[in-house]
Amino acid sequence: MLIDLKGKVAVVTGAGRGIGRAIARTLAAEGVTVAIVDFRQDLLDDAAMEWTEAGWPGLRILCDVREAAQVNAAVGAVDEAFGRIDILVNNAGVASGARVDKLAEAVWDANFDTNTKGTFLMCQAVAPIMQRQASGRILNAASFAAIIPSIGGAAYASSKSAVVQFSRVLAGELGPFNVTVNSYSPGMVPTEMNGFAKLPDARQQRLLDTLTLRQWGNPEDVANLICFLASDQAHYITGASIDCSGGKYATQFPSAAYES
């Protein structure tokens, strides 16, 4: 099977660092022209240096996905520059939280504004372009928290669960235009946002015990999934939520297999 993405145009949000950067980098290495969208100029400048050194085409766009005017301007700039958008990856997200009795309204809003509203605004802006060209792939970041939530994660899990259902509805609405929409749920991939790699060793071991494949995920594991879902080989997959978690809680006690 040859996954050929050459000549495609992609927009990746939150692509200045972490999983988003790995997704953008992997797509670019596969011949995709990537528009990197982020709300931090320093991260965009760093990406620009990498893209220049590698000789990859694309754009770097400063944009806060919570703001409709900025989103529309960003998508318009990509459409004007390249005349199409084949792939949208809504990776941008936040994960602040607290137990419900101590959860600030501002924290609840922050999760929904970026994780859910940001995804909605980007999809809304890109959908007419994909309808016009009668093709496209939309990939929305959910989370394993949308499958099994954690204590203290009510805001995050709720916002990501909303992304899953939103993606299913959008898949139905865009199906007649040959546009697929899927969500994907990364598991434990150490990033600056979650700080897994900085946890005490005992805490890390406890988390690893929940995984069928007892190892941390890599950003590239998620990026490779995105490449497949963006390809023609995945044309018959839509409205799905893909678990990319190393088999987290695939059985009640995954660590038992290693202990035996």
C-alpha cells in the first residue's frame, strides 16, 4: 500500500509544538503543502526555520482559533495562496481542570472555547472550500478522555466528547460532497502540555500500567495515523473516532500480562 499525499494542501492548528508540530512535519515530508496555524509567533518563527531548512512549501499563520474573524482570515489566506484545502487537522487544544466542586467557570470556558468552539469555527470556515472542490479530509483531535475520563478532568473530557459527536454530525452533513470527517483520540503521549515525562517515576510506572503496549506514545504515532486517514486509502472511513492510545484499558488490568 502506497500512501501518496503529494500535492495536497493541509491546514494544521496548534502546529507550533508537540503533536501538532509532528503532524505538520510528517505531512510536509510526505509532499503536502502545510499551513501551520498557531497563536504563538515564537513557535511559528521556529517552524519557519525548520521548513526553510527542509525546503518544504507552506505558510505560517498567526491565529487564535477561538476568534471567528481570525479563523476566517487564516482559512481565506490558505485558499487564496493555493486555491484549495484538502486536509484540515484540528489539533489545537488545552487541558486545564480541577474537581467539579472547585472548577472555575473560566477554566470550563477555556476548554470549550479552544477544544470545541475552535474546532467548530475551523470546520465551518473550511467546509465551503471542500464542498466546492467535492473532496476533503477533516480530522479533529478528541482524546482518550472522551472514552474514559479522569478525576479532575470534567471540563476537558466534556469538551473532547463534544468534539466526537460534532465530528459525527459533520461527517453526515459533508458526506454528499465526498468529504470525510473523523476524530482521533491520542492516549499518553508526553508533551509540554501534559507533563507526563516530568512526573515522578512511581507515577509514570502507574500510568504505564494502564497500557496494553506498556510504553509512552510518540507524537509520530499520531502523525502516522493522520497520514493514513488523510489518504485515499481511508476514503471509506468517516464518522469514526479512532483510538490511538497503545491499548489503554483494553483489558481491566493490562499490567497483569507483564507481571506474569
